[in-house]
Amino acid sequence: MAERRSVFSIPLVRELAAVLVIKLALIFVIKALFFSDPVELTDPQDAVAQQLGLSSQTSFQSSSPQSEAQQ
């Protein structure tokens, strides 16, 4: 009878399994670092303005200089 060898005794299979395990570990590390906290989107305009370093007032909410000059 033929001797049964383990699948992992083949060098290509061992190498592919090692690469797969490393890639899965990297994916989980990246997921934990960048996607661990949920993002609160109660007011997305304020969140974007805060990230960009802009004021929280938008241009259509603030009064224009022309209307102030007329008053």
C-alpha cells in the first residue's frame, strides 16, 4: 500500500498556509486599528467641518456682510 503523507508535508502547501495566516492576521490588526469605534453621524456637517478645521457655521446660516451693511 502507498504511504499516506500529510498535506502539510508538501512545501508549497506549507508556504501557502503560512502566507494565508499572515494575511489574515494583518487584516484583523488593520480592522482593530481603524474600524474599532463606531462613527456617530448625528450631524455629519459639523463632523466634517471639525475634521477640516472649519467653523461649525455654514455660509448659508451666517449672515452676509451686505445685509449687515444695509441695517
